Amino acid sequence: MQEEKTYLYYKATGPLKYNMTNDYLFRMVLQKDPETLIRLICSLLHLERDQVIEAHIDNPVTPGEAISDKEYQLDIIVSLNGNITINLEMQVINYKNWTARSLSYLCRKFDSVARGDDYNNVNTVYQIGFLDFTLFEDHPEFLAKYQMRNAKDNYLYTDKFNLYVLELNHTDMATSEDKLYSIDIWARLFKAKTWEEIKMITKDNPSMNSTAETIFMSTANEKILEQCRIREDNIAHEKYQNDLIKALTSENKSLSDEIRSLSDENKSLSDEKKSLFDENLRLIKLLEENGIKP
């Protein structure tokens, strides 16, 4: 009988220092643990594990390397089986530009045909955003899959151009298909804030033990931990600026509405004065016609 492996994270308790919504930790865990990367992709693309021959990160970074040392984005570009390109990105702040931004990323990866090559050889591309906010307030959804289709009858134009949006705050909306491929479990793991939550998840999903262990080892690395802290500080600052812009925009709108209201009021008073002036002229004319000096 094979002895059960003992993971270091089993002994961890209390709050996580950082969870997987931290985009630096998200990148480190997926880069350091190829099995986590592959299993996550298999869940999202509905693949069996043995269908993945190779998953290679095209833009690796040195673990613990300061973000300011090099210019790179924290999205992860993966080459899958040599003919599929996947862009994975964690995003927690809603800058109100995700639709344009994600489409831009997707187009860049799709435009991969070298001059003189057959366009039929272009890689299938996926842009997969893990969002910790609701993209469309009037249309919340746990996992949305977008493709190019005929607007009239929904006929598929091509299956090589795919944009996925996974809203981490809507696991309650996961479909039976999402649950079949454990996509809701991944979302819960990414959002987990305590080791107790993670242990509850891995107890029923032992294939995620490797992911939990990599989270533990990564957050035990002081260099990685420092970059996670810097990212949290940056995100907090960006969120503050974003909220401040919203507040100022709202205040400006309120002032504009107030100015417009005063302007309308002034116009109303002016119209009233003009009306009174016209009435006075009419009365003066009437008096003069009757030989009465006003």
C-alpha cells in the first residue's frame, strides 16, 4: 500500500498571507507548478489530462524578481500542444475597459502568422480573464464564453478566436457543466482566505494538493512575498485613485446638474421678467389709447 504524501501546507492554519487573486502570486503558482497550470486549462477548455502533451509558458519571469526591474505584464502566455495560445490574467480592479483590453490581447495573439505562411495555420487563441468583479452589471455570469458568430442565426464563424470571462464573485451562478469540470472549485480555491478553506477544498479534490502546496511554498519565499506585498500596495493605491476619480466624476456631475438647474431657474426668471415687461408695455399702451397719462 502506497504511503500518503504529507504536504507542508497541512500544518498551516489561519489566514493566508496572500491568496490567488494577487496577480503576482497567481503567476508564480502557475509558473512554478506545471501540473496546476495544465489542470486549470483542462478544466476551462474541457480537456482530458492525457490530451495535453505540452504546456509551455512563453513569458516566464524569475520568481521573486521585482516588478520594476523589467517591463513585463503579469498575464501568462501559454503555448498548448504547439497549436493553441492561451492568455491567462487575474484582474481585481474594474477599470471599465476590460472588453477593449481583453479583445486587444486576443487580437495580438491571433495575429501570429508569419509573412508568407498559410493563414489556415494560425493558432487557436484563448483570452481567459479571471475577474474579481462583475463585468456587466445587467448580465452577471460565472463563466462566459465569447466567439465570433453570425448575429442573425448564431452560426459559428471560427472556433479559433475565443474570449472567456470567469467572474470569481459569482460561483453561485456556476452551471452543472461548470461544476462537472470543477471550474467553480478553482474559483473557490483562488478566493480562499484561510488555510482551513483550502484544506476543505483539497479534502474533496486531492488533485489540488499540489496547487495548495505551491501556494504555501510561494508565500514562504520572502522574495515572492515582498513582490506580492508590493502588488497589493499598488492595487490598493490604484483602487484609491479609481474610487477618487469616480467620486470626483460624481461630484462634477452633481455640480453640473446644479449649474444646469440654476441656469434653467435664471432662464425662467428672465422669461418671467420679460413677460412682466411686456405686460407693462401693454397696459401703458392701453392707458394711452384711453387718453390716460400713465
